[in-house]
Amino acid sequence: MNFSGSLQTTPAMHALFRLIRPRTLPLAIAAVCCGNAIAWHGNPASWRGSVFLLSLLTALALQIVSNIANDYGDGIRGTDRHRAPDAPQRLTAGGQISLPHIRRLLAASVLAALLLGSTLIALSLHHPQQWLAFLLLGSLALAAALTYTLGRHAYGYHGLGEISVFLFFGLLGVQGSAYLQQGSCPPEGWLPAAGCGLLAAAVLHINNMRDIESDRQSGKTTPATRLGFERSKTLHRLLLAAALACYAALAPLIPSSLFWLTALPLAITHLHRLQTAASPAAAGRELPHIVRLALAINLLFGGGLLLDSILP
């Protein structure tokens, strides 16, 4: 039996795995799980597993689009040529993947997001006005995923990245997921949606703290390049504190939602390590920890809502 064909695909699969940045994908999972937990708590009878699965796949596809576009956009702009030696190396800038190939991968990921999103809308919604509204929102999400670093006016180069992830990984990701389940945006969902968005913004901010020097050299403006390293630490603490306050604010209405407090030691440890970080590179090593923290808080928060709806 000839195994040479499968062996030849191994480097390509490894490159694709690195390109989609799987360590960042929990952010999409967190938003969808939080929104679905809110929807379940509001009306368990209307919750559908098929809608949840399609919501999850669509959100993951959109984030993969964003990750591929980010690698490609920074690569062709030359931004990644200034990256620190200990920062994760990008495939486009490193020449490990050809430009035509990455464009094909980007097109395939966009097509997958469109197909999944269209199927989700068709399955979940029943009125033309709802279809149009979500087609518009989905188009905005796809445009945001593509234009973070792509295009002449890429908003990621003008300090708007944290605002974008707050909106799309927070307000839209959470409340949109809840709406697709129950046909409305639960009023009690706005605070955790904001909390989820603030956690996503904190993730991107850590990434931008790590890249302060290289972004300055390439002319990329982020809140971190504007504030500098020490004040960026303060902003990160504020983002995290505001996020946790948003989740805590729901406790008078749903006490069991405080189940996320079991993740508080992780947050304290993360903040301590960040505060004592002596360099942007040291701060950047907190990136996987803040991603895991964001996922843990949302899953535990959602678990608290599920307990409240199950227990008498």
C-alpha cells in the first residue's frame, strides 16, 4: 500500500492547523454557549440542539475567516516582518504558504461561513423581516472578520479591534445566539453579553500588548501602542473587572448564575502574572490563559443558568 500521498499532505495540514489558530477558537464557543444558556433559561421548551450546533459551527467558521484574513492581511502589508523572535510566527510573512494558496483557503472559509450561516437562518427564523435582519448582521460580521487587517482602511490598524470584538463576540454573538433560539433578545442577556464581549476585548488586548513594539515599527495603531506597556496593564485590569461586574450584576435575579465565581482564582492568578510581567513578551504568554479564562467563565455562568432552570 502506498502511503506517500498521505505523508505529503502532512505539512499542508500542519500549516492549515496553525493558520486557523485553534487556541483562539474558544472565544466563539464561549459566546454561543453563553447565548444558548440564556435562551434555555428563558424558555427550555423552545431550545433546539440543531440550532445550537449550527450557531456554533457558524461562529467558528467566522472566527477562522478572521484568523486566516489576519495572517494574510498582516503578511502582505509587511507588518509581520517586525514581529519579535519569541512571538508566534505567521505563515504568510514567513513564506510557509503561498499567496494563491492562502487566498483559496480564505475563499473556502468564507464560503463555509456563508453556507452555514444561511442554513442557520433558514432553520431558525420564520419571517422575511427576521431573515433580512440576520442576513445584514451576518454580512457585517463577515465583513468585520475580513477587514480587520485587509483592505486600504483596515480597522485593526486604527485602534478599533477591541471595539469590534466587543460587539461581535459579545453583544451580537451572545444575544444573536439567544434570539435564534427563542425569537427575541432576552433583557437579562445584555449584561452577560457585554461581559463576554469585554473578555474577548481583553484577549485581543493581551495580543496587542505582546506586539507593542512590532506594531509601532509597522505603523499599526492599537490601544496598547497608544497607552504604552504599563498603562496597557491598567486597561486590561479594567476590562477584566468590568466583564466580571457584568456577570455579577445578574446575581440578584438569578443567584445560581454566580457559579462562575469558581473561576475567580484563575482570574486573580492571571492578573498577578500580568502585573509582574516585565516585558511585552512576558505579557503575551498570558494569551492562552485569558482565552481559557473567558471560556471557563462563560461555561460556568451558563451552567449556573441551567441549574436554575432545572432545580425547583
